Amino acid sequence: MATLHIQIPDSFVPERKYALHVLFEVYLGISINTQVATTSIEAYLISLENGKQLIIKDAFFSSIDPTEGYLHRKHLPERTVTCGFPTSTDQSIIAPFGKGEIHMDTDVIHLDVDIIASAFFFLSRWEDHVIEAKDSHERPLESKTYMIRHGLQHRPLVNEYVDLLKELLSTLGMSIPSQTHQFKIKVTHDVDHIARYDSIKKLVRAMAGDIILRKNPFRMVWTLLEYTLVNLNLRKDNYDSIDWLMDVSESYHLKSHFYFIPSHSGEKDARYDIRDPRIASSIARIQDRGHIAGFHGSYISYDNPTQFSTELERLRNVGADVAEGRQHYLRFSNPTTWQLWNSNHLTSDSSVGYNSDIGFKAGTCIPYPVFDVVNRAQLGLVEYPLIIMEVPLIKKYARVEKAMEASKPVIDQCRKHNGQFVFLWHPENFNHPFWGKYRELYTMILDYATRKS
């Protein structure tokens, strides 16, 4: 396998090396030898073994004072740069840094779009560290993020940078590995509730919801009947869908990944107690059938080291072989949350996703190692970006038909780039007075994602 030799400027070396590692080695499968230039340069000098060069302009890091760093609001990108593919009139990339120019010569190609810093921007999520505006759950306000502001959330921009690199390196005579990744579907379920009708308090809340939220007094009577039947063991609880979900996944030759909240009663936003015998029973059935039980860090765990490690131990104590999961409400503090997952020896997280739409929050559909922007180091943790969650999908697109039409091009992008379509549907949202009417959308999405191309 040929090796690319890359010279980089002498500032922000960890950031540059990380971005190059992900783009070339993780995504393209190309070995690289990265060296810090001994002379002052403002470009990435990528040398092929045949003597030809790809030169990518350094438009971002060279403009930042190394003593100050880039983690400041004033460094957040405001504009977009568009650049076409040399051999295509209808294909282009969009980036936050650089100029939209490519200069092609026989032996040298100059790319004036800084796809290295742009890829780092999306993958590291450093804007989440900088954005001051928060929503009601203390998450960075999504309307302030670059992708949402420019309407780019349905495009995996980092994967598009990889396609451009393939084309430019091929033009210079390099043989590119044909396929380093395969399209996969990862079906996940955040188990926020285990039962709708296991207490009088829940019954009262459900009936109040029928009147106040759903404005349907007839539904209240049906709720009371459901409660009675469930507690007489004459029907399953509405939220008891784990076995059915495993059946569905197996019919598509997929695995379901169930993420449990390890709360104790009385803790903030505790929906159930992880010590409930029903949890251990469910986890045993999940793992016996070859599906996955994972960690759904509670509402307060995302930036709390003690709470995080305590909850993880609780989940292991009830029989879960835990290696993966995501945070409740997608609460994410950059880089604290990733640090917690990494220091507790979890292998993969899937908390990077939109709570207001579907799409590619990290600019990619391919899992990647994460970067700690405070300690300026790559971690051992791998991020599996969440692509579609049913709650924002349905809230934004309302009708089944519109939601399905919005989902198709996003799934198509995952397939095109041989990425992972990470799909989340909460188990309690199949037999629910509101969400249950979208039940068919779940299998429609799986039908489309599993179809043969």
C-alpha cells in the first residue's frame, strides 16, 4: 500500500494530525506519514510516491494566534465556501473555511478550500464548546449551529470532502482503496420508560394528558380500561415492546440496541428504577437473543463524573455487558461528556445527533474516533453519529408521508458513502396515544433502508 507524505504547519499540530488521520487513514484507508514543516508554510503539502503533489491551503489555523487558541466565539465561521468537483458540473462541496478554487496542473493540484480545518470543525464539534446560547435542557442551541443556520444538516459534508480527495488523488495517479467501509443499519432504542400503567400516579397523569393535551375525554375512558386490563394481566403494558422490537429486527436480519437509564427512584427525571426486576429480565432476554444492551446516561450524568460511573456500575450489576450507548435527551458537554465515556472504558457513543431535525450533525455518517478539544488529544472512544430520531422527525414533518420523504435522501446519503445509518425509535412510542399513529413509519424506514440497491 502506497504511503502519502504530508507536511503541515507548526501550529495546532494535534488538531491537524487528527483531522488528517480521520480523513486519510480512517475514511480512505490510506497510510500517511505526517511531518511538521521546518520552514514556514500555510498549506498542507501532500506528496505522492510518484512525485506529484496535492497542496491544500491552510485558511483557518494559520489565522489563529496559537497562544489564544480557536475555542472562542469570534472564530466561529459565518460564511460558506462552495467548490465544484473538477470532473463534474453538478457536484460541489461546501465548507466554512477557504476559497472556492481548484487549480489543476499536470503534477500539482492546488485546493484553496480548507477541507482539513473544515472536517476538524464538524468532527470535533468544537462549536458546541463555544456556543453560549442554550435550550431548556442546557444543550447548545441548534439554531445557532453552522449546519442548521445554512440549511446543510441533510448533507454529510465531511464524507463529501473524502470524495473530493479521492478524485484529486486519483487524478494525480494514486490508486485508492476501492471500499474501506460498508453500508450498515444500526437500530437503537433509548428505553426512557418500561411501563405506562404500573402505578396510580401514572394512570392519573395519562388521563390528565387525554383531557388537557389530547383534548379527548373518550380517550380517557379507554386509558382507564387499558390500565385495568394490564393490571389484571389480561394484556401487555403499552410500553412493553422490547420482544416485539427484537422480532422486527430479526425479520430484517438486524440487531436492536437497547439503551437503559440506570436511575434510582427519587433522582432527577427518573422514569423507572434500574433495580426493578423487570429490567434484569429484559436485559437477559436481549442478550440471550444476540441483541445489545447499552447505557443511556441519565439526565444529570452527562457532566457529572461520579453520577456517570455510579450509573454505569448499576447497569452492569443487573447483568448488562455494556460497551455503548448515548446520553438521555442528547445532553452533551464538549468535551466533558466524551471524556466520561472514554475514561469509563466505553467503546462507542451515539449522542451526537439533532434534537430538532434529522441529518448529519457531525458532517458524517461513518463512525470516527473523537477528539478532546480542551486537552487537545484523540480519545479511544468512537462516535456513531445519530442520523434519524423519530421524535424530531415526526415533530418537524408531521405526516407519515412527509416524514418518509424526508428520511429517504438522508438514508440514501448513508448508503452512497458506505456509512452507518444510526436510527433511534423509543420503545414506548409504538402504543402511545400520540406517537402510536406513526407506528407504520418505523417499518417503512426499515423497509427502505434494507432494500437492495
